[in-house]
Amino acid sequence: MQEMNVFELVKRADLPKKARVVKTKWVYKIKQNDDGSIAKYKSRLVAQGFLLRWGIDYYDTYSSVVGYNTLRTMLSIAAVTNEKISQADIGNAYVESSPDKDTAVYCTQAPGLEEADPAEYVYKMNRSLYGIPFSGRTFQRVIEEFMDSLGFKKCVSDKCVYIKWENGKRVVVLTYVDDLISMTSCDKLRKWWKDSLSERF
């Protein structure tokens, strides 16, 4: 998070009068293998975004969730055409996006990793965190810009579906927040898509 410049230390005294400081906390999880052994320990810093007030601290929310009918249609097409389906998950996705410039969010310093006196200093968020109500919307903006840069076109009937044609072959990508499902019969397109995704995220 420090490398990605997620936070910027600011003085409490310099905050706007109506600014609300959101508390942060660590969420810990143990990921297990099929046999019950420990695969890895995970930690995530989350913000208690329920403290933010709609219409005052933020104005819009959205999460990109592909429709189930669309997903079933894609699976049906893949079964008929023998196209391969791949899945990808973007790790720590919300940190890839930033709050709107007119929607400044302030939060407490990460417990246990305080850089300065918590009574005097808080963080201004340069990037979103899990728990912030509009993080899904700002991340969707990142995905849209990324897909557009790769030449994908958005489906008219479902805004969470992207299609790219190349030399008569296509790759279809469905987005479910930070989970991506792709379908294509072309190995070259599949590799290009996976490489592009890995390079960006």
C-alpha cells in the first residue's frame, strides 16, 4: 500500500470542517488447502465506510455485476462452439482505483503501523479501500478504461460484457466486480488477454 501511494498523511487540524474521519481495521483470514492444511495467511486493511453519509461524503455507488442470464448464455454458447472459458481474479482490486477529486476521504492510520501521532494525523486516501461505498464504481471506471485501451467494445444489452474481434476470432470478457470470465476459441487471443491483464494488474 505504501508502494502504491494509497495514503497521504495530513494534519487533523487542516481537514475541512464537515469532513468525517473513517476508522480502519485489519481483517485476517487463513486460507486452507483441500486437506485442511494452511495455504497462507491473509490480511486486508478495510475502511468502515458505513460511517460516510450519502449525499454529503459521497454521491454515487455502483458495482459491475454481470447478469446471470448473460452468464448462462455465455456458458451455453461455449458448450455448443467448444470455446474455452478462463477465469481471473484481480487481487486487491479497489486499491487500483482512486476516489473522485471532489470526494475526499479521510481515514485513521492503519492500526499497528502508525507513521505519526494518531491524535494529530490522519490519512487522506489517494486510492480506494474495501469498505468505502463508492469503491466498486471507481474500480469499474478503471476496468472500462483498461478494456477500452485494449480495443474491447462494450455490449449494449449488458454493460459488464466486453467483446474484441481480431482476424475473425473473438474474445468475450464478463466482469463481476474484480472477477473476470473470458471465452475464446483462439489460443493466441487467450494468451494475449492473460498477458495484458497480468501486465496491468
